[in-house]
Amino acid sequence: MPLNTVAAAPADVLAVSAASDALDLLDTEAFLDRLLAQRTPFGELAVVSSFGAESAVLLHLVATLRPESRVVFLDTGFHFPETLVYRDELIKRLGLRGAKTIGIDPLSEKRYDDAGTLHQIDPDRCCAVRKVQVLKRALKPYAGWITGQKQFHSADRAQLARIEWDDIYNVWKFNPLADWTAARIESYHAQHQLPRHPLASKGYPSIGCEPCTSRVGRGEDVRAGRWRGQAKLECGLHRNPNVIAVSS
Amino acid sequence: MYRYSAFDEDFVRERVAQFRDQVARRLSGALTEEEFKPLRLMNGLYLQLHAYMLRVAIPYGTLSSRQMRVLADIAERWDRGYGHFTTRQNIQFNWPLLVDTPDILAALATADMHAIQTSGNTIRNVTTDHFAGAALDEVTDPRPYAEWIRQWSTDHPEFQFLPRKFKIAISAGSIDRAVIKAHDIGLRLVQSGEEIAFDIYVGGGLGRTPVVGKRLFRGVTTEALLPHLEAILSVYNLAGRRDNKYKARIKILLQAMGVEAFKAAVEEALPSATAGFTAGDLRPLHDIMDHFVVPTFPERSIEPYLEQIDTVPAFRSWVERNVNPHKQECYASVTVSLKAHGKTPGDASAEQMRCLADIAEQYGFSELRVSHEQNIVLPHIAQADLPAVYQRLCATQLATANIGLVSDLIACPGMDYCALATARSIPIAQRLSLRYRARERTLGPMKIKISGCINACGHHHIGDIGILGLDKAGVENYQLTLGGRGGLAAKLGDKMGPGFSEDDLVLALDRLLDTYLALRLSPAETFATSVERLGTEPFRIALYEVSDAA
């Protein structure tokens, strides 16, 4: 349970706004350090990670600063086996003591996707029940979430801010790596000799669920392999036109 | 829930009084067993290996808390403290004294229950989906139609002496949970525009000549349903064989006449059957529907459920195995397993029955169901109440989380009780459920069905693994069938080779299951799917591997 849920409600807009302004001046590590503190002006926050191709960077930063931080992994039930192995390896290697996996509850799964074929019939709905609803549940005790989203990932994410109010989940949302470039990610990776996702070198720069992720060719967007051949670009965890950027 | 009308009540009371007199005459010696037998069979009383057995009808498997408590009282007062729920949604009491049976029937009558037409060559209890009224996939609740058919068939003057017993099942879901294709008549409710219509399957049945029912009529209207049943039964009643009880079921008639000729005969009989009904005959159906009004389900938060799911692994695995979603969001249907490892499948003690009655009363609109797989269902439980229900079930040894797994097996009473049995089934069931307890989650969904004789009350023909116990020169011998299934794609299992002794049977099953684990493409591939993909041959070879070498 969070220790400071009282502060979770974004009631004190002024304090939060002042905090945001102050935070925004900080570099990534100092910014993240404030967020991971037990008491923040926002309330207690959780890191949410896909344990995908670039996740090691944020997780390493978190582990270095506060290894006990809550780190949530959403298990959709359709991940590549390599992702699950990589998750376990990273958690162990980085010493992430607060890591937790959460998945769809059994009754929702039977109700909405008993046959496990929803991803073929209606991928949006599949993401909604296996990711968005599950994240809602995971974030219930928290005032906000910390993600690894980056602006360079897609045209849609080019405007990504470091601090947002996320009205899908009614929580704060922090993207400490928003302005990191691909080169910076890569050099951080190399510098700290972080383990690679086994699929990263096999043409998967962005890794989602197995049935809906394909290889990316040269010159394509990082996320081009996600829901290939469909108009769908995002799973819905992040997609929200009403996200209000309070800082950039 | 349907309650007896004054007419029903008088009828049942009168039957109890009649039977009391018959029992008194039997006990005084005025009636011989030969004379008494047809009379007791009219009231569900059998004479088995060691004792009388009373089979009580639970129409379409629906019970109220009040009725369940009466069953508990009977078990305690007049039996040995337990009852046995059967594959036809009935309950059997195995040890009643003859002198007590009229009192038992009188006790049943106080809660709108009876044992009429649970035996004899009549139309038996109409069975249905144990999730009826709660299932996500049903077009409508099939139970009002089942009750309508029950009223039509009870004491039907023309159909009290059919060539042989006659079983009807009715199902309304996209998945058939009532094994309708293994019944003399199987009815499937379908949506036809605005209306409900019926597909009628005829001539299914297991027993010594297993046959999958054939669809004879499609889209029969509600008005035409009873005339169709009447016509089918009248053709059978006249043309069915009465010279040989093993050739007397409707499935044999269908085979002898041919499906087309049988259908033509039914169509010929239809006009006169239809003439016997008037528009007023639909009125009882409408009255019955009023008794089946769906409870109003107040909206409840699912938070208490989610919290336990995330923190209590035992609760989570119980939900995964034993709980199904309900047509009303935030509600669920709970299947209470009567298959605790090492216990007799389908048995419940009086204490367990009362516990179930209490839980249903407190959390589940006082409703309970008996499933044809010999479990009890609490059809309407708010997800928020699942943690409390689970706690209560744990306290009464009713929380075994094994629905659909190896130990959720069906077994007939077999040689432990039944006068017809040629081998024991319950001890085999107990042994298998204990033997595979630790591996059953790895093995995944698997239906094992055991019959202790050729009459196949344990439905072995439609099990993934069917076990048939026979007597071979005074020694029990178990034969296997593989790859059977119920449902709308019902299929009879393939017979394997020579049978096994009990000890060799478990070793053969070990090899069979190891082979499945080795051959399956992934843990997601069930045993049934493996058999479908590979055929039964690789599994047959595994069964006999060692025996052949020896």
C-alpha cells in the first residue's frame, strides 16, 4: 500500500504546478529521484515497464536511485517468451526489489476472451481488456505512473511532455526519458553494459505482444512492426487526446 | 423459481398416500416383490445390490435453498448422512429402509419435490444447462420450456408404458452443456428472428449401443413444440420394440426404420398430434415464465474480488477453475466441486448440503443447480462476494479447484451399489484422482468418464478417456475408449484394444498421459486437441507398449 495516499489527489494545483516547474529544470536523474521519493507533491508513483527493447535504461536508472521502487509489468498473456525471460533476468540483475507482474483477472479473461482469439477479431478491444483495464487496476493505489516513452518513437509521440495529467487513469504521468534520443539510449546501454532483450537484435526495436508485433525493416519507424497492416498505432495505454501537458 | 400449484400439490400428496399403502402391504406380505416392483418403480425406488435406492428428481437441476435443506434432512434422518448427485441432475439416496420411504416422499412433498417418473419406461427428468438463466451465451433461459415439458410429460396417459425409458435434454447456449445429442430427444433453443425456435435431435443415447442423436427438425416454433414431441413419442410408442429391452430405445428404432422413414412417420402423425393441442395450451408456458423471472442483480463493485485475486493465489486458482462469468457484469456462476481428491464423485454430506443452502441463501438468491457432471452450481453470485463464498466453501471441504481437470471425473455407482454393475467404478475414480492430483494442472482440461458396466451411466463413450469396467471370468477388466466428446460436435470415442486389470490400467494411463505431454505442441494444446490432431493411434500404442514387450 502507498504510504502517502493523502497527497495522491491533485487538489493542490498550485503546489503541483510549482513542483512541476521546479522539476522540469532538473536533469533526468534528479527528476527521477524526486519522483521515486516516498513523498512527492503528487503522491506515491509507480514505474510501469514493458521490459521491451529499451526498457533497461529506465529500469537501470530506477535501480541505481531506489531499487525498492514499485515497478509494474503488465502481463497480457501474449508476450513473447523471450520478454518474460528478459523480465526475470533484468529484475534479478538490477536488483529491482519492488517489481510486480499483474495481468487480466480470470473472470474478465473468460468474459471477454475465453478463446484467446480477441486479438485477431478486435485488437483494440483486446488491448483494452488485457492492458488498459489491467493498468487501471495496477495504478489504483498510486497517484501517478512513470513510463519509458520517448519522443523519437513515432510522429505521434513527438510532442511528448515530461509531466502530464493522464485522464484515462486520472493520475499523473511522467516520461523522464521523453527527450532522450536513440543515440543517447544506445550509449547509456553500452556504458552500463545492460543486457539486451533477445529480440532487439533480431529486428524488433519495439516489442509488444507476440501475435501483434512483427519485425521492422530498414528506415521504418521504431513502432512500424506494431499492429502491422492495421491503422492501429498504439495499444491505448498511452493514446489519449485529452492528456494535458503541464510542462514540456 | 417454479412453485407447485395447488393441483401439483394435491397430485403429489395423493401419490404419497397411495405409496404408503403399497409399502404397508408389501411389509405385511400382502404384496410379493414381483407385484410390488412396478409400484415402487413408479416412485423412483430401486432395489440395488445391498439396499433400496431412492432416486429423487431435481427438475432441470434447479434447487432452492429450502429444497436442499430438505435433502440434507433426509440424508441425515433416513440415510447414512449423505446423498449422491447423478449425471441426470437427480439425487440418489443409497440406504433408505423400505419402511421409511413413504415418510421420505412426504418430506420431499413439503418442498415441492418427488420421485415420480425417475424410473420405469416413462419420460424421465428433463435436464438442461446448469448455467441456465446465467450463461453468457444462451438465447434465453431454457428452464421454462423444460418445466413446460415436465408438466406435459408427467402422468401423460399415453406415455406411461413406453417400450423403454425416455430422456429429454434441452439447451439454449452456443455451447451445449446438457449433452443433448446423447438423449432420446435433444432440444436446442435458437433465435429465429424475434422468436425462439427449436432444433430437435432424436435418437441419441449411450448405453450398450451408443449413438449420436440426429437433427430431425429445424426451427420448430414454440406452438409446434409439444405436437412434435407428442408425434415423435407416439411413433416410437407404436413402432418401438417391446420384445427385447436391449433393442427397445428409440435410437434402435431410428436405425431400423432409417432416419428419413422415421421422420416421414412423425410428419404423418403430426396433424393428429397438433389437433390435440389448442392455443390455450401455451397459457401454462406463460404462467411458468412468470415463475422464472430473473432476479434483479444490484450493481456491485468488483474491488473486493480484484484485491483477493491479486493477493491470494489459492483464491485465484479456484476462480480460474471453478468460476464462470455471468450474463450480468460483476456477477459470476460458481461450480462447487463434489470431486474432492480421493472422495466419491458426486457425494455430498448433509453438512455440505446445508452449507451450500446457506451460502445460496446469503449470497446467491437462494438458487442452486446440479450439473450433469455431478457438481453443484451457485448460478448467481456477485463477484464482490466470491471471497466470502470461497472462505465458506473452504471450511466445509467444498473448495476443490479442479473443474474440468482429471479429478473432475464422472463415475457411475458401479459395483459398490448397483445391481447391474460388472465392475467397481468409484474406487477407480478415487485412485485416479489421487494419483494425478499433483500433475493435473500440468495435464490441463481432461474429461475422464467411468462406467461400471455396458449400460454406460458414466458416459464413458463421450469422455476424452472413457473407462468401461467389465467382468472377465470373475475378474474386473477395464476397457478404454479415447477421443470421445459431448457438445454439439459430439463424437463417440475410439475403442482401444484388450482391457486391463485395475493395476495395469493405472500404469497404462501413466504411459498414455506421458505420451500426451511429450506430443502436445504447447501447454495450450489440450488432450482432446492432441487426439484430434494426431488420431488415437499414437496413444493406443502407448497404452500397450509394455504389455506387448512382455
